[in-house]
Amino acid sequence: MNVPSPCARPAPDTISDPGGAAAMDNEGGAAVAPPCPLAEAERLHERAAVRRAALLALADAHSDEITAAYDAIDQARRWRLPESVEEAGWEYRGGLEEESTGIWARAHMAHWVLQAARVTVAKVRSALGLPVDDVDLLDDAERDAYIASLSDQEREELAGPWPVEWLYAPKPGAPIRVVNLFAGPGGWCEGIVHVLGEPVDMVGVDISEAACATAQAAGFRRICASVTDLDPANPALRYVVAVILSPPCQTLSPGGKLAGLAEEAMGLVEEVISQAGAAAGFVMVDDAGDGMEGYAPPTGATWDEVRAPLAGLKDARTGLMAEAVIWPLALQARHNSIRWVAMEQSSNLLKAKAAEYVVEAIASEFYGAGWEYAKFSLVEAADYGAASKKNRTFMVCMRYARPFTSYRPSKPVPATTWAACMGWEKGHKVTTRGVRGINPLTGRPKGGGTFTADEPGTTVTGTAYGWKREADGLTHTHADLGRAVGFRADFPWTHVGRGEGIRNKTQLIADTVSPMAAAAWIGHILGRAWEARTRAYVRSLYALRRSGSRTLLRAAGEHDGTRPATLGRVVPAKKRAIKARTERAAVRTAQTAAARTAPGTTAPSRKRRPVRR
């Protein structure tokens, strides 16, 4: 791609060699060298950039003057100056606002002229075989030809960290391309692929190495990075049609300290969300002069600048909810292929009064960008057959349509009890105090309690690895806990780092979305018949966990010296009972035989146990 520009060639010596007759007919008697197309395009681009900057500065200064006029009027009212002073202020302000229309119209027009100049530069550079800074300025045919001319390494650098094949348009009938932000270990993926059976070309992003390793072991694609470090303008995202995300909920969750629901924190999140539309170029202009209507140009602020106020949060995780607006609107402004967004978040997003303005701001930004539909709903995983409760807020926003398939079951899904999931008989309780610390004031564990196993269990948390069956201290494997949430028994929960990561793997299970709820929500968006498939998945998931076939853990305290008791070797209950009965029978047979062969002895009498009625 390092082809020298034709502009670098030496100009002909037109003074010593005036050329032919045609050249002699020109004024001055010498041939005029044709202008270099790239140099001319870059010159026009530079002029457009200078003019845009000047007009924008003038418009900003004019807006500041209007603001100052408002402040002066307010000050005159507070100081109780004569009414004539306030009236003069209103008259002056009115004149400024009348001038504002034309001033901003010129600034807006200069922006579009600059954009056209950028496109011209990109096209000329591509035609000359030179590197193009922004391939999305080219039309589809030019873009594909330019990408095809690159080396494999150059294509990887252009697309990275996204798949190289995403640089090209999907073939007809190919699965839709989906970006899954804060993807975790694979709750959305498991629900879409294994429960709903929907083919999608999806890539997830998560900062947790353990979550990415788990998802990759399960067959899902992951990019291990911070969402805010990635650029929605990446050319590989040109054909992405959907964004699914589950921003961290710890600061909003009822099980946490609720720091994210503080008025100041919610105010900062709302402020950033409200600026996303303007930064992407989705502020409606009703009358900008000269017949200009539609959207004002982007403010020019980078996404890092838009996120800057979030630095004031005590916990940065709270601010990541703004990505639910930033990424979709950035993709819309850049590539215009996105069609819908789905989000899962803490139930407090809808339940807590402190968050109501954030919900309104999210919906307002999507509607302001021309989207057709935005809705938030509370969804309980146990209503879809999960053996543990998980009440969450789900959001859907759609550009061109409204969902016509309900996310609610047509009739109640039979409840899966904790006992049925674990293969226990009825009547048991589970204690959730586990390995919690001791409160020095009371001498009792900090938090925790018990719940009946004859109903769907309480929400699985990061300390669930210490939950025990109250009667005998039986604990749960990660497969048990994952299955209670809705994952298949062989899902590969993976730890990265030192030790076995018992707590870390449990936290992965606690943080992820229930696959059954995810399947229902995506089916709701895509108009798929999700209910029958979800019911079938639930029957298959819990069919082998009936009483008598449950694999039981050792009681707390039993340990073979090689693995922790909480993850000790499991033995089928029925086989263990048969084995014990066989061993007892063998002992009795040996004792009887010994008594018969020994001289002067009689067989020991066998006392029959009374039957309890």
C-alpha cells in the first residue's frame, strides 16, 4: 500500500520545452500542468475544516451571549431593577435568538461540506492505491476493493480486535451479527443458542478473564477487554444489527450496598446518557434556516469526553450503564445498520425511585434518534422454569418495529423446586449462612438465613458455594448451582489464576443472566416461538434430577485429603445404598459361616427391628 503519490513526480520543464501547437495556443505560450487530484482534494478539505471551525466558534460564542442575556435578566429581577431594564433585556435576547437561526444554519452547512470533502479525499486516495484513514467513507464497492487490496496482516489490524470476516458484508441468509457487551460467561449466548436455537454471529466482550475463558470453553466467542476501551466506529462493526448488554449491577442490586442508587450517582449517569444523542448527531432541528430541518451535526465530542463526568462516581461500575445508549447510537451514526438493543440490569432500575430519571433518559435518547419502540420490564427467571429466583429488569429498543410476540408464557410454566433440581426428597431446607464472617457484636454469622427446598431457591449469590442442606450439611457443586440458574450440567465453569477459584466460579454463576429468561426476551424481539423450546429445555435440564437418582455430595467435614469437602467426589445415592447393603450382607454371611465351623459355638441370634407404623 506504500505506493508513491503521482503528485511526487517532477513537473515537466515547460519553459525550455513549450510543447506542441496546442500548448502554443495557450496564453503565455507554455503548457499548464494539470492539478494533482489528491493535492486539490486535500486543499479543499483543509479549507472546509478551517471554515467549519470558524463558524462553529462563532455559533458557540453567540450561544454564550444568549445565556449571558438570560443571566442578566434574572439578575435584574433579583435586584428589583426598574421594569424597563428587564424589558430591554428581553428585547435584546429576542434579537439574539432571531440571529441564532442563521448563524447555526451556516455552522451546520459547513459541517456537511467538511464531510463531503473528507469523502472526496478518501475516494481519491483509494483510487491512487494509497492508504485510507477511514474506509467507511467509501461506498460499498470501493470499500470492498480497498480491503481486498490489503495484506492479511493489514486486514487484521483494520478489524482488530473483531473478526476479520466482519469487514465484509454478510452473505444472503447468513445469521445476523450481534455485539454482546459485558457478556460474562455466556448467559445470553446459552439462551439464544441452546434454548432458543437461534443462529447468530455473535461476539462478546468482557473484562473478566475467567468469564471469557468459561465462555470460550463453552464454544462462544469473546474479546477480553474493557468495553470503554473499544471503538464503536471500528469498520468491522459496519454490519452489526444488534447490541445485547448486561452492565454490572452490583452497585444497584438489592443484595449490595446500593451505592449506585445515590442521587448524585444517578444524576451523573443521567447527564452522560442525555449527552449521547447530541454527541452522535441526533439532536432534532425543527428550523435551522434556509429550509434546513432534521438532525444537527454531532457536537464533535469524543466518547471519552462524553463519559468524562462519570469520573466523579465512587464506583465506576455504576457508570457503565451509559453504554446502553452510547454504543447503539454510535453504531447508528457511524454505520446505520443497527436495528435493536436488549439489556439486562438489576430489578432496582425499575423498582427504585432514584433510577426513574435514568430510565426516562435512556428511552428519550432512543426516541430522539428516531427509534420506534423502547420498553422496560421486570422478568423473574423462576417464571420460566429456573430452580432459583432472579428478578431482573430487561430492556428492548427497536428502530423500525415493535415486538409482536409476548415474552410472557401463555400459561404458567411449572415451578422447578430447589429439591427437584438437586434430586432431594421433599421437606428439606437450605441454610445460606455458609462461610460468612461472624458479627463480633452478636456472635452470629453476618447475613444469610434459610429457605425451603420445596420452592424455587433464593437468588444464587457469590457465597452460594457455602450453602448447605440443613439436615446433614450437604453442599452444592458448581454444576448444581449453574443448573439451578438454568445452565446445562456440563457447562464448563472456569477459573483463571491461582487456586481452584471456588468463590470466583460461584460469582460467575451469580452474575450471569438466566438462559431461559434470555431466550424468552430474544424470542420476544425476533418474533420467534420461544415458549415451546424453553419448556422442552427445562424438562430436559431437570429430568435427570428426580429423587433417587440425584448425585449427592459428602456431608460437610468428610474429606478424602485430595479435594475440598465442598467439591468432594459425588456418589449416586441409590448405588451407595445398594453397596452398603451388599457389604452388610457379606459381613453377616461371614459371621454365620465362622460360627458354624467353630466347635462349641452357636450362631448369634438375629433380633428383628420393630416396624414403625
